[in-house]
Amino acid sequence: MKYTERIRTLREDNDKTQAEIAKLLKVGQRTYCDYELGKTRIPVDSLIVLAKLYNVNMDYICGLSDIRIPFPHM
């Protein structure tokens, strides 16, 4: 699964709107929509914010693994 599909699925599974996530990431809703559509690459720091929000590790949110491991809190 691509990270674009993964961030959309995680958002929908958590009953969040694109506008809510865009506000959290401090970007416009259109920009966040472009992240999900793959038109614009999402910055790594934004992926980290989403991984923390959804409590998943970076491999999962980036689509490198299908194993959902909690975000490592140090």
C-alpha cells in the first residue's frame, strides 16, 4: 500500500476530516488533499506528526510494512 492510501485510510478510520488534519499539519485543506492524491509529496515532519497522532510506526504509515506497531515514544 502506498503512503498516500495509508494516510487516507488512517484518517478515515479515525473519523477525521481532511480539514482537521490540514489544520493539525498547518497546511491548507487543498494541500492535504494533494498529499492524499499523491500530487504533492508530504514532508517527513508531517508524516511524523501523523504517525504520532495515529500511534503507528513510520514503516506502517509510509506503506513499507502492513504490521501496525505503535509509535515509539521515548
